[in-house]
Amino acid sequence: MEEPQFFSKTNQQEEVPEEDDEMSVVPGKDSAEKAEVLPDDQEVEGQLTVDIYDDGERIVIQSTVAGVRPEDLDVSITNDMVTIRGRRRKPDAIKEENYYYRELYWGAFSRSVILPEEIEVDKSEASLKNGLLVVKLPKKNKNVTQKIKVKME
């Protein structure tokens, strides 16, 4: 029996059950009745995706927040946790039946991250450029020794 060639291996198509088909969960002209729509007063909060890394002196958090204005972002920091909240606002009101694909997330989102070590909250900073949010969190220097004076009472 002859073994399949490379092209035929990569060109094979698998049958995808309708319930697993991506199109069945995306509202559009023909599938509007299949999509589950929440009432206007019930908004599901999206979870923000992040990259977190250590650059030696700081813990850096990056997240793509394209279409979000700085005034629609809130970054809260404690010694061991960062919470990023925001809202991506729809630019125009588009009727549901006019969508072919609807993959972009609009609405409120948030993400809380427990940090791997303590940081200097007062020296932390956040910036937004070209849709990329960058939060820089200077690490606490654990090797610093602080002397205090003993007072006589």
C-alpha cells in the first residue's frame, strides 16, 4: 500500500460537528437565532490577556487594549497584586442582523494578577502606546538594611 504524500496529508479535511463549528456561535445574518444574547442590563465581563516578565529590576505587565482610551483604564496596585480594569466602547450602534462575523470584544474587562514578589507601589508606572498597555513595577530591594535609632523613654 502506498503511503500518502505530504501534500495529501496537509490537504485532508476533517468533518467538524455542527456544535463545534466556530460559525455556529458567531451571530451573523443566517445564524442570529443560534447566538445567545444577554439582556442589556446583564453584561459579561471579559478577561484581559497579559504577558508578565521580569527584566531584572522590575516586573513588567503587558496587555493589548486596542481601542481603549487611557481614561477608560484603571490600574490598581498593592504590594503583591495588580488589577487592571477597563471598558472598550463600541464606536457605532450596529444592528445585530447586519453582522457577518462578530469576534471583537466590546464592554467591560478586568484581570487581577498575584505578583511573584513584592514591589514598590509608589514607584510603579503605567503607559499606553499603540494599543499596548505596559505596567512597570519596580521590585523591592530585599538586601537593603535600614538602621533605626533607639530612643530613651
